[in-house]
Amino acid sequence: MNLKLSAAVRDALDAHHPVVALESTLITHGLPYPVNVETALGMEAAIREVGAIPATIAVMQGEITVGLSVDQIEHLAQRPAGTVRKCSRRDLGIAVAMQEYGATTVAGTMIVAHMAGIAVFATGGIGGVHRGHPFDVSADLIELGRTPVAVVCGGAKSILDLPLTLEVLETQGVPVIGLGTNTLPAFYTRSSGLPLDACVDTPQQAARIIAAARGLGLTHGILIAVPVPAGEEMPDELAEAAIQQATAEAEAQGIHGKAVTPFVLDRVATITEGVSRRANTALLVNNARVGGQIAAAYSQLNP
Ligand code: PSU
Ligand code: MN
């Protein structure tokens, strides 16, 4: 397969140093310029600070690239809307064959990370089951069921139906582990109140669960949910009101399919006048750091 690994990522993988995969849809479809570049680079820096190597993944003119350079991140972040394909499982072959730019979602990033031999991936919110549309199930959940990568996330935005999202994860055989929490975080807020499969207190304990599942030869993903740092979360009512308004607008305007998530994210940020964006970036950088710690602990267990 034509994966293009950066020298830093290739060296780290060869030497069994910890590597953390990062997605690119949050750069192109999740955050506006220049917050997207600042956040992407902030995540990479947080991973390096704890002794791991970041590998931001995207399709660059048909080339699946693992470990984007700063220039490549900057370029992707500034491309005009509509010129970067949002790449989930079904889209990767299209973007490669048509030599397009493609931003990988959680599903797309998991696939490429696994091909490259990267076990840990850090992001913000995963896709899920959409509120009021129980048949609009993100391919992220199906990918988590079939691809052995651990995904560190802030739970899922409550633009989604969180109880149904957990049901689908259960059906797909995906354990959801809280790190420092026993309930599913709701992205902008620290808790949805929904119980999880296990709760751990340290990255080392999380790494042990990943290693045990891998030792058993199980090929499913593992979700590690980390709440937004205390003090950076949004008030519950504010988050909920903005989400209700944004989802109603999506409904009224007939937005559907892969356009729903980016539309709602953008509207929530506008409605909350950027308050949501602060929680968003704080959580992304924190998850990257935790991902680095888990990858480091995992590489100790799995030399
Ligand atoms: N949730 C966020 N920010 C994001 C996404 C989700 O809070 O940027 C992106 C991720 O890349 C995720 C994708 O994998 O949206 C899910 O899209 P869909 O619902 O079309 O599967
Ligand atoms: Mn969706």
C-alpha cells in the first residue's frame, strides 16, 4: 500500500518508540482557520512534551501521508471549503485514485494508523448516532468494532444521541473506558451521566487494558474517554441550548449525511460566540497529551 511515512514517524516505529496518530477532519471540517492550525500544532507539541511522536494523517494529492509536516498542516488548514474530501472508510479509495486532498475522520484515521502500525490515536469527539435520526450512525462506530486502535477522546458531542451511541458501541464489541471518570464525558461538559464499562485512574492502567485485549488477539478498537479539563468546560445549559438550536437549523435546512456534523459544529461555535471553541481546543490538547502518555506506557508493556 502506498502509505507515505515521515522520517520521524518511520524512525519512531522502527525503534518501537511511542507514536500517536492524529486526525485531520478536525482541521478541515471541525475548526476555522487559524484556530485549526494552532490546535493541530498544539496537539503535536503536547505529544512531544510527554516523549511520544505525533503522526497527523491526511491524504495529500492522493498520497496517504502519516506524519504531516508543519507546512502540510498549514496548507491543508487553509484550503478553500469544498476542496478537501472528508474521508471515512468508503472515501479513502476515491481520494487516492482521484489524487485528491482528503481529511481523515476517526474511522479513516484508525484505518491508516493500523496500516502504519500505530496503536494509539488521540482526537476530540467521535461520531455517533444522530439525535432524531437513529439510522444515521457514524462509520466511526463500525470502525471501532473492527480495527484494533485505541482512540482517546472527549466522549461525543451531545449533538448526538449518547445513549444510542453507547448501545451501538456495545453491539460492535467496543469497550468504553473512562480515564478519571466513570461516566461518558459529553465533550463540552465533563459528564453525560451515562455509565461506562470500566474506569481507570492512570494512563498505565489504560495501556494495560489495550495490551490485554491485543494479547487475546481481539481486533476491535478501544475507546478511552477523558473529560474536558476542569475549568475549561461549558455550562450544561449553554451547551444544550446551542446544540438544540443548531440541530433544529440543520433539520430546517435539510442538511444531511456527512455534512451534518461539520454544519452543527460550526453553528454551535457561532451561537456560543466562541465559548465552545475554548473547551474544544483545551480538550483536544489535553487528549493529545494523555494519548502520548498511554502510547508511552503501552510501548513499555509491548517492547
Ligand atoms: N466531532 C467533533 N469534531 C469533529 C468531528 C466529530 O466534535 O471534527 C469529526 C471527526 O473527524 C469524526 C467525524 O470522525 O466528524 C464524524 O463525522 P460523521 O458523523 O459524518 O461520521
Ligand atoms: Mn454523522
